Amino acid sequence: MHEDEDDLDRVLLRLSAATEGVRPRPGFVERVTAVIPARAPGFGEGVMRFGTAMLAIATLSAACAVVMGFWGEQHASDAFASAYWVEDFDW
């Protein structure tokens, strides 16, 4: 294990020497900080975003439940009618 550490040290020293003169261009820090928003969203904004997403998911889930309820009720009525040999006839 000691040999692996020596190899790693040699590689790191070689990379350090090869990149000694590498520096960011002038104004790099200013350009990066200009892109970052001045303030992070607050707790209330995060709750509102999360709540909006959950409201959309809950609405879609409720709509699917209603559709499946109507679909299941129709199939259940047909199944019970067949089980008791009762059929609805339109006169």
C-alpha cells in the first residue's frame, strides 16, 4: 500500500508542476458572481413552489381516481348482473 501512495504522490507532483502557470482569465470571478442570483429563494418561496407542484399532482391523481371509479363501477355492475343472471334490457 505504501508503493501506491508513492505513485500517487509522484503523479500529483507532476500535475502540480505542469499546471503551475495556469490561472483564470482576468475578470473571471466577477463574471461568475454576476451570473449567480443576488439572493437565494427564501423558505416561503420554496414552500410555494413545492405546494404548487403537489397541488398539480393531487389534482391529476383525483381526476384519475374519478375516471377509474366510474370505469370500475360499470364493470362491477356488469359482473354482478352476470353472476345473478340479471340483465338490463332497453324496452
